[in-house]
Amino acid sequence: MKTLIINEFRKLKREWFLLMLLLLTLIPVLTGSLGLFLNEGQKPLGDLFFFINNQFSLFFPMVVFILIGSLFYQEYKNKTYINWITYGYSKTKLFFSKTIVGIIIAFVLAGLMYLFLVAFFPIIMSMGKITIGSTSFIDITKGFFLEVLLLVPITIGAGAIVINLSRNIVVTSVLGVIYGFVSVFFIGASQGYFIPAAFAYRLCMYFVDQTSYYDNPTMATLTGLTSYLIIFTILFLIGLLLFTRKRKIEN
Amino acid sequence: MLNIENVSLTIGAYTLLDNISLQLNEGKIYGLLGPNGAGKTTLFKSMLGLTAYSGKITSDNQLLSSRDFGSLIEYPAFYNNLTVVENLQLHSQYLEIQQPDIQSSLEQVDLWGARKKKFSQLSLGMKQRLGIARAFLGTPKYLLLDEPTNGLDPMGIKEIRILLKDKLKSPQHCILVSSHNLTEIAAIADELIFIHGGQIIKTMQNTFENEQDLEKLYEDIMISCQKEGA
């Protein structure tokens, strides 16, 4: 498995799509910070994060969806799929190598966005553009990474299904964009905790502003987590079965 | 020895391979001849375990491993953004080849000078030669080359012929080359295998001095197959 994962990283050498995805990931923090520089007055830290996280929850699922699509698409694009599956490794291992690498890269991208935020923070503070209210940077950190932890695996699962069904990166990218919009569509819904991405967003914002969470927090959290686990398991199993099913003839 | 016993493959109403039995020995080059759709690529894919065929394919009475094979199927497929050397290193990593001799592999196909070029920068002839170099890396027992001269100019075809016959043929390897280029097959193969409609029609030693004789035999065989089919 280690060899397979290392090889997946080797294949990414000189692949520019990663840079594009990084730029897309950084858009929320760039626009959020730029907005502060251009506007007069001060903003509480919680409000700044609220703005950034709203954009992040739209863009990041798109990024992760396109990322996993691009990782699987390498073999389809270069027609190396036949070579790849005849090296003697099980298709289950090959599937896991791609998804694990996708998860690692997605976390790195989210981590880089967080680092950008951390880097901008002292500058914004020194310029007096921001005030620390009841929300601390530690609260933001906890909420942000919990959101990322929930968003990444489920989006990887969904993206893997689409790319292996379509074998087409344009179709996958378009569906990735739609997936991003659908994810944020349910954020404000009172029963949105059934939708994993909406639940992840609200759970993150709980650490920033507890009043923004669901009315019945315990029930919402338990239902949200259960719904997440069920949907994640279903998506992942469908993706795995699609990829590993024995075809009459491979092409 | 590669032993193919009663191998068949049917998809829906179509029979792609029909009860194929063959024995292929090391030290020889076999030429697989047949028109488009005859089953050449499907037979290669079956040997590599890429089809749900019925029957048995064994190597020296042992179960086959895809690592027994080096192959170039349909098109020399590599990662476009990796260099020639990086592509072969990646291949070696997958096969867990300890200290692969990439330099001599590339020298054998005259690509050492282009080792730092990205795959996307190579000409079609260079890509085909790189495909053959990869197929031979790790010294697999069996080498499957599916139309290795496809799209090449006459000089490129000659290069591949020289490479196979004078450099790569050895007592340890069994090479199976498919083609519809009779000149090429007549020049390199020790044994000829004719395939049509998923069936092996005829196997024979290659005793042809010139391609016209082979062309005549090929035509006769294929025409009689078509008549039988009609």
C-alpha cells in the first residue's frame, strides 16, 4: 500500500491542476482579507471568519470533488489504466491508494488556507482592522478543522463515483461545481443536519457563535453524525464496488 | 511454456474468443495475424487477466501472474508530464524491481539520449520504442506486443524489427507480436498464428522467403474463413 501511495504522489509531478485547486481554496481568505483592507472601520474576528467560512463551504467541496476526479482521471486521460491494473495489485488497493492520496492533499490544501489566515491575522490586527470579541482564534481553529474533517471524506466518496462512472473530467468538474452549490443550499435549513456538508458548516460555526447552531443541539448533532456516517458508508461502498467490479473486458 | 487451453469469451451475442488452444515456447517470436476484430487484442488482454474468459491459461503448469508478462497493448500509454526515465522508474516501483537497469533498457531502444524529455515531447516512433523498453524491463517471461509498428513510418518499422529480432530475442523470452502488416511479421516471426472471428485458424512455421507468398496464404485463409462464415 505504501508503494501505491508513494507512486500516486510521483505521478503528480508537474501537474498544474494542483496549483489551480490551491488558488481556488485560497479565494475565501484572499477575498475576506482584501475586503477588510479596502473597507473602513473594524470588524469582529467572528464576522470575518463567518464571511470566509461561507465562501469556503461553497468552494472547498468543489475543490475536493475536482481533486479526486483529477486523480482518477490521470489513468483514463493517459490511457495508462490497463497498465495500472495489470501490475498485480488488487483493485481495492488501487482505489484506496487514490482516495487516501486525495484525502491527504485535501487536508494539505485546507491546512494551507488556514496558514494563510494565520499569516494575515497579525497584519490585520496590527492595522486595527479587527477586534477580538467572544470568538478566539482557537475556537475558529477547532471549528474549521472539524468542518474539514467531515467535508473531505464524504466529498472524496462522491467524486470517486462520478469520475469512475463518467471517466470524464469535464462532467466531473461540472458536477463538482453543482455539488458545491447544493452543499451550501441547505446550510440555513432548520433540518439541514441530514445533509453532511450543511451539518459540517453549522458544526463549525457552533464554535464561533453558539446561537447559530440548530435549535435542538443534542438531537441535531446525533442525527447529523448518524446521517453523515450512513451517507459516507453508502457513497464509499458504491465507489469501491463501481471501481472493483469485474468487467467482461477491461478497457 | 505458456499454455492456453480452450479459452473462450462471449459478451452478449458476440463470441470474441472461441475455444482457443495454443502452446507458446520461450526463445521464439510468434506472429499473430488476423484482420481487425479478429480477437488479437482480446487474446492478449485475456493472457493479462483483463477479461472474464473461460478456459485455462498457465505458465509452466503454474497459475499465471500478470507480472509474468511485459506488454504493449493498443498504444504506448505513459504519464505525459513525467520524463522518459521517471516513467520507467514508476513502472519499476510498481513491479518492485530491485535496482532496475533503466539505462541499458533505454540504450537498447536508442532512447538514452531522450531520457530527460517528457513523454508528451516524444515522437510516435520514440513512444513505441519506449513502450517496448518498458515491456522488457524486469525481464518478464512473456512479451506481448500488440501492433507495435502502428502509425510508424518505414524507418520506424525497420527499427522495431531490428530491435525485436537482433536485440530482444533470447532463449529466456517468448515474444508474441500481433499485426496486420505481413511484411513485418514475415521478417521477424519464427511461428505464425492465424486468427479469425475469435478462432485460431492455422499455426505454422514461418518458412516464407518473401512477403508475397505469405500474402497469398493469408488471403486464401481469410477468404475461406469468410466463405465458411457466409
